[in-house]
Amino acid sequence: MNTTSNRKRRISAVAILGLAASVAATGTGLAATTPPSTVHATTVHATAATAAAAPTRSFQGVLPAPTGPYAAGEDVIHLTDASRPDPWVPSSGPRQLTVTMVYPAVPGTGTPAPYMTLGEAAGIVQRKNLPASSGVTPQTLSSVTTHAFDGARPQMGKYPLVVLSPAFENPRMTLTSLATDLASHGYVVALVGHTYEDSGETLANGQTSPCAICDYPAWLDFDSVASGRALDASYVIDQLTHGNTAWPLAHLIDKHEIGMAGHSIGGAAAAATMIADPRVRAGVNMDGTFHPEPMPGQITRPFLMLGTAANTDWEHPWAALGGYKKWLTVTGADHFSFSDGDLLQEQAGFPTPPLSPERGTAITREYVTAFFDQTLKGTHSPLLDGPSPNNPEVLFQH
């Protein structure tokens, strides 16, 4: 250890400003032709003519502040699984992972953490061909305000661990607003970057990996992506709970209380990880198609499905889930309402779905936190008992 569907109709998602290029190219709003529940996202590159014609905007991204009593500290760690070659680029050697650790911290300590490295931001801008007129540059994207703090002093205590897995093509940072909020409510969060599966993760050597599978080679199937991510997640859990050598603050983790949540294919990975790893006691799928669908008896621990009203792929998985389970849909949401995507898209001046990005973020944070409070901390969350007048957009399906 070094610390340093197969259904091809499901097109992958691009997290940050995932539909911004579509808007720039067409001049329309979020007019996806496929429901968000059946895509991991749609993208259309902006034309040079459109980019040249549009005036340059000023982009200053700001994520919402955490709502809990603690601040959010942040560390970035690098892990190498010497037992497993990289599944997408075997010539690169053992599987390397970059993981952002977010933890409960003492307010007023540490220094503001960047949203991502310049290399990671450049990867997004280049891959999505974002027009210069958007004002979204590697510099402005990397400097989005996160409300997380490098080197912040940790709060004393033991906290449940929540592993987060982003959507396909999405770097790990696109779940930062959720991660910082969970940390502020007393969770240690591991944001996992799945190398070669997104627009770029900066590795231990300072190089930023390209996406090796985003152009959909003929052999790619999303069952393999989800199962590979399950191996990534279990390896991260191993390194954070065995010997406390991978991360200096690993003593903060209660190794008996572990959950996992994911967006899009990351939600499928949460289910796949629960099937493979009994240490994960509770899981959340945020608007992701299951790859593969779980069979009855495979998941008998608590599971939350939180998605768009357009999601039509969840009936069979719902029936197969055992134990405590909830299926919630959010009226007016789109696929990116459950990540940082819609917030940053709005701040860059592009149209957003009927549900405001601020509401989408607030709902995601409230219900995911309530679910983990109930299943990992044993704290009853009335929010999960049924419809709430404070959240009229959230519908209980079962």
C-alpha cells in the first residue's frame, strides 16, 4: 500500500455546467430530450461562432455555506492499490485514487480550500469546450468558494464515515456542497475521484489524468463502471480504517458506522458497494440508474433513493430492496439538482430547471443528512416520516 447497460442509451453526465455548452450552442434552456433519470448527462459542444458572438461574463462561483454547528476541514490524500492494475489504463500501473477528506473542524481555523486544482479545472473547460464568453476559466473554476478549510483543526470525537461517488465524467468536487454540509453535521466524508472516468483528477505526481472512457469505447458497460467503483470505495474504506496510516486524522472515523452516497452512476456504485461490502451500513442513490439492478436479498440494509420525478427506472430495484428504505422524488428537479452543477450553471448565467438550484442543494443536503442521522447515528429524523410543509417539492413514492 502506498499512501501518496450494457444500456448504451444512458449517456454520461458532465458535472460542472454540464448543460452549459448545450445552452451556449442552442440558445435554449435545459431542453434535454432524454429524461434525467435515464442519463448520466447530456452535452453538446458550443460552436465557435456562438462563443465569438457572446459578450464575456464575469464568473465567480460560490457554494452554499454548511448548515451544521461545525466548520468543514479538508485534506486531499493519494492512495495506490498495489493489488489491482488500473482497469481502464493498465499501462499506468496500479490503481491510483485521489480522495478529498472533509471532516468536522473548529470554526476559524485553517485556510480556504480551493474547489479543485488548476489542472482539474482545465480538464473540465477543455473537455466541455466551454466558451471564453462564459467567464468560466481554469482560474475562476478552481477558485470557487467552497466553505472548506485546508489544515483546519479537527473537532475531537468519533464520527461516521460517508463515502461519496460522483456521476460519470464528473470529478469528485462536484459533490463538495453535500460533503461540507455533512461534515458540519458531524460526519467524516471521503470524496472519491475515480481516475480515468472523469474530466481529470490530479494524482500524487502532480499530473492530471485524462478521461480514458468518456468517449464510450465499444466494450464499455456501466455495470463494469459501477463494480469498479465498488472496488475503489472498499479500498478507500480499508485504508481509512486499518492502521490509520493513509490519513493523519483517521482516528476521527467510527469504523463501525459507514455509509455511502452517490450521484448518477455514483448512486449505482453505492448499491454495488453495499452488495459487495457489508461494512457499508446505509446507502443513497441520487438520481442514478442502477447498474446492475439489485436482486432480492442482496441489499437488506437501509437505502434511500432520491431523484427526479421523471425517473422511471427504479420500480424493480425498489421491489428488490430489503429493510428500511425510502423513495423520494423532487418536483422540478433535473439530474444536476443533486450536485453542484446547477448552482454553478446558474452563477455562470445559464438557464436552470424549474426547481431553483438553491432549493435543490438544500433538499439534497437535508434529506441525505437526515437519512444518515437515522441509519448511522440512530437519531430519529421526522423529515423521513412523510411529506413536509417546509419541503412541498419532495414527494414520497412509497
